[in-house]
Amino acid sequence: MRRGRKFLTPFERVRCTDSNLTTLITIVIRSRQLLHPKLSYDVLGCVFEVYRQLGAGFAETVYARALLIELHTRGLRAEPEVSLRVGYKGKPVGRFVADIVVGGKIILELKACRQTPKHAEAQLINYLKASGMRLGLLINFRHPAASVKRIAF
């Protein structure tokens, strides 16, 4: 048995406790090394703080605005509702709008519903393919705890 640092396996569920907030993080990885660990850790801290302050029950737009304020407060570059081009064989065929893009590296897809819709993960993967970015966070501000799913493509 290998000793030392434990690597996460795909679809491993990890429980994290931040004060009184327990957040379930599902990590989906395709390699053994996490992408943008510092930046994603900072984003998660912002998510925890927004949920701690607001709790559950608000519309997605409320959480998006609050998360933008928190990201900017912590000195992170974040852009709301970024329109990105979808191409096919080098030709533009459409556009999509990402909820928030952090540092030009991470796409945040926000939800505020009881259960994360099944299509939301596929939607985020398609956003990653189209944008050329490799990391996305699917965030659902639900009751009793916010959930974050990390998707690396």
C-alpha cells in the first residue's frame, strides 16, 4: 500500500467542513493533478462565504451578483455573463453565455434549485469544449448546503 499523499479517484466524494457550513464536493478529474488549485480553492472560499451570508432560497441571479462581489473583494478577476463563440471546423456556428468566468481559466455555472439538473454537467462540459478552458465548477446554492462539482476537461 502506498503511503503519503492520497490521490483522488474520478467521482470520489469528499466532505469538507467550513465553520457551520458542510459542503459536498464531487470531484471529477481526468488526470492525477488538479487544474488551477489555488484559484479554484479561492473560488470555493467565495462560494462558502456567499452561502454563509445568504443561505438557500434566492434566485440564481442573486447568488451570481453576490458571488461577483465576493470574488472582486478577494482580488480575483471575474466577468459575468461572458459570451463565448462555438465553432465547427473553424467556422462560427453559435454562441453561449457562461454565468461567470474567473481569471480567464475557470467557468462557473450557477444553479439555485433543489437538485442539480442532470443536463447541467453536460452543459458545462460543452462550455469547456467550446471555450478551450479546461476547468469548470458547477455550483448549486441549495438547501441544506451548497454543492460544488469540479469538472476538468
